[in-house]
Amino acid sequence: MTQQGSGDNNAFLGSAMQFMQAGQNVAQQFMEFIGKSGNPAAASVPPTDPQALTELQRRFTEQQMALWQGMLAKGQGSGSAFRVDPEPGDRRFSAPEWQSSPVFDYLRQAYLLNSAYLKELVELVPAADGKARNRMRFLARQMTDAMAPSNFAATNPEFIARALETKGQSITDGINNLLKDFEKGRISMTDEAAFEVGRNLATTAGAVVFENEVMQLVQYAPLTAKVGTRPLLVVPPCINKFYIMDLQPDNSLIRYMVEQGNTVFLVSWRNPKEEQGRLGWDDYLEMGPITALRVVRDLCKVKQVNALGFCVGGTILTSALAVLAARGDKAAASLTLLTTLLDFSDTGEIGLFIDEHALLARESSIGKGGLLPARDLQSTFSFLRANDLVWNYVTGNYLKGHKPQAFDLLYWNSDSTNLPGPFACWYMRNLYHDNSLRVPGRLVMCGEKVDLGRLDMPVYLLATREDHIVPWQSAYQSTRLLAGDVRFVLGASGHIAGVINPASKNKRSYWVNADVKGDPDAWIAGADEKAGSWWSDWASWLKPLAGTQRAGRKPGSADYPPLEPAPGRYVKERAV
């Protein structure tokens, strides 16, 4: 090594020690944070095992020194004896610039080592229960994700390379992107100018045939000469827009339903404004699915319909059917639930911070009236997958100056909705926090004590294996609550990609097992994997329930004339 090289190495050694110390400092700060706010029952929890903590710190220090020595060996051309690689699927450091420079290669690996250290530290911190443990894991992940060297200009070699390549234009573009997003109040994930609801999204033909303060009811035009006499009512989630089910013709679940010979109706929830801020859970049941069921049956001259609910739309629909059952009205001949919670025992990461303290704060601010803003909901869901839905765009849009690509799914993801405060608070209190829906007679909705055990229609339950919003094991618990014959199907992928999996593309797979008497582990152990989309399986299940065949008819009737073309104006209203 030259004398200059030795000086560089000494400086680099100083940087290495600083990075190691930084990891220990973050860990110490995390420990202090947890001690102050992470555990309501901290006084009754034993302290951290000092021997285990000492061993973890010793191993961490040895690994940091081994990493440094490996970098020195690489600089001398002898290779690296110790390396730290990202977890599978972590694309933050995949660019060649991270490994072509020993400085940035060290930063990358030291960060990964620090992250692993904090992750292990969490497991040593005593916790009152599993929820407290998972909360600490979530907080640790948020901290390490935010601290990644890829998020900062000075420690991201891709930023430097692109700035040199563009002669500084990427820096200007990144600043402009940041200023535009600052005005919008959110991170741009896609080229929003490329899409418009009703023009190239939500284009399945139909008409709005009814509306009230809460929803518009859309009836879709037939795409087959013959249709079943029993219509299908779809209730999507009110937490976001329905057109996730009708993005474009080649991936539209709504269009597929119509192509299977169903007369399809859909509840298009209103994006509430301040004047709807007084609405509660009962209002959504009565003016949503209960009203929609009445209109659909009246318009089609039938006693029963087939009903389908997606995510919280499934929870709302099932609750409405339980209210009607208490009134002696069996409105649905069948029920399909897609990634829906009825038993809220395990709600995944969303439920980690719905505790008594958080609920009291929400109830005092918006529980009697007001809105839960769309931006709050979007931020919550985005930070559940922060590297993919937050930091990926921070580095791409602001550091590299890229313009986001046009992607229909991400356009929908950015088109969030408000929620009425009373509705949101009731939902979080009674379902997420108290888990009362599963207990017969505990909840009174629309003046009726509800019992899910009175719902005895055939049921198709779909969960998805990698769902971080509705864990599939929790969705499986619905087999214990509903009295009818249940077909439980487990799709591949996550909450959205697992549901929106077009049959025509024949991608992914799903698992089936007719025996739902055992627990989730027993079910999956005995399940058979089928190639392709669950859509075909569901269509085969629903077909015998669709009634006899008749000629397809255009939307509306004399009593319910079309008010405007689908998708209607409610779905086009953006949150303000």
C-alpha cells in the first residue's frame, strides 16, 4: 500500500468505528424508547438478561471488526473473508455501484449488520405479551428502514453516479419532484396524468341505478346472451375505491363476474366530506348493503341474491346480513368473502397500535363527528411496507430525479378515501380492539343483536397466503362462525395481488382442502395446490347458485331508471 493509501485506510477505519458506534447508539436509543413508552406493564416484566445482552454486543463488535478486516483484505486484492448480504427480496442495494466501491460496499454491509443487531436486540427485550413484542418489532423495522444509507444523498452511490451522468440535472429534477409532492401532501408513486377513472380505469359498462348519501349502486350491462336469474351484489371496502376490482379489462374482477353470466351490482361508497362526518357504523349498514339488497331484489324481482364482500366490505356485508337475519330476512342465497376478518383475534400489524390509549385519543377528537383523513389511512398502509411504498420512491423520485412510471395499481393506491369519525372509532373499538363480532349477541347493530351463527347460506372464503392486512389464519377462523357449508380457498401472494389474479393470465396458484374442521395448520397440511387463479374455482362454485337462465337486460328498470353511466361520480371524487 502507498503512504496515501495508508492514510485513506486510517480515515476509513475511523468511519468504520463510527458506523459501529452508530449501530450501538441506535440500539441504546431504541431500548430507552421502549422503556419509556413501549410497554404498559413494564413494571411487572423482568429486566433484560444481562448475560444475553453482553453476548449479543460481543458478537456484534466481533462481526463489525471482521467486516472491516474483510474490506481491508478486499482493498489489498485478497478477497473478503466476512460478508453481510441483504435478505431475499431486498432490492435497495442491488445496483453495481454499491459493490464497485469499497467505501459504499462497507456502508451497505455495516448497515445490514446494524439492522440485524437491532432485530436481535428486540428479541431480548422483555415484553408483556405477543402484541407488545410485535409492536417492538414493527418499531425496530421502521427505524432501520428509515436509516438505510440508500435514503441519503451522501451515502447513496447511485445518487452520485446519476448526478455525474446528468451533469446535475437529476438533482434539479429531484428537488422539483420533492416540491410538487410537498404541495400534494403525499409521495407520488405513479404518473397520475396517465390515468382517469371512467376513461381508462373502471371502464366496465353499466349505469348507476340508485344513490343515497352513503353510496351509489351500479348495475353492469350483461356481456352474455343469457344470465342467471339470481343477481350478484358486490360490496367492496369503503377504506379505498372500488375500482381495484375493475382496473382495466384484462385484470378486472368485475368484468370477469359479468362474463360468467351474472347480473352484477356493486356498492360504490361515497368519499365522505365534512357533512358526512357524523355517520356511524349503523348508517353504513342501513344505507349501504341493507338498502342495496332491497333495491337489487326489487329491481330483479327476486327473493334472494348472491352476495360478495372484499376486505372490510366483507365485514360490513356480513354484519348487514346478520342484522337482516335477526329481522327474519334471509336476503342472501350465498356469501363470498375475500380477505375478510370476522374474528379479529390476530389482525396483523394494523392492529398493533389500536390500543386503549390510541382509541381514547381518536374517540375524543372524531368519535362524535369529523373525519379520519385519507392521508392518515394511506400513510398507515404505506408504512406497513415502507421499503416498497415509501423509501423506494424517496430514493427514486427525490435522489435520482426519476419520474414515476405509469402503473394502474399504484394510481389506485394513491386515490385514498376519508372515513367518518364515528364509523372509524366504532369499527376500531368494537372489532379490532374488543373483537366482539364473533360473540353471539354481544353487539347491537341497527337495533338488532347480531349472531353470525344465524347465517346458514353456502359460503366461499378466500384468504391469501402473504396477506399482511388480513392474516390468512385469521380469515380461516370465519369457518367457525358461519353456520353454512364453507369452502375455504387460500390464494398465493398478498392482500391485493392475491385477489386481483386474472384467470386469463393463469399465474400463481391456490390451495384447496374441503376439510375445514381442523385448525389452520391442519388445513394447510392437507391442502392441494392448484395452478392458476382462484377466479375459475369461485366461478364454478357460484354457477349452481345463480338460478335459471334468462335473457340479459340493460341496467335499470321503470322504478329504478339509470341516473348516470358507470362508474358514477362518487368514485371519481378525490379526498380533500
